[in-house]
Amino acid sequence: MAMTIDGDHHDRRIEAILTDPKGYFERARRRAEAKVRREMEQERDSKPSSRSA
């Protein structure tokens, strides 16, 4: 049974979790892993290379 949440502060994530919790959290995990990879690459690219000295 799908529920809807009334109010101005409506959040679509809640409906997504209620309708497909396994799929929602799988996608959320992938998004988080991709974000961490991007941040690590940016840090690696922005740090000066110590090998060239």
C-alpha cells in the first residue's frame, strides 16, 4: 500500500522509499559511492605532486 504525505514540506524521497525501498537504497548507495570517488579524484588532482621534486 502506497502512502502519500500531505503538507508544504513534501519530500518525494519518502514516497520512493515506501514504494521501492530496496531499489531506492541501492541507487542511493551507488550515488554516494560515485560522489566519494569524484571527491577523491578532485583532491588528488588539486594536491601538488611531491614526486616531481
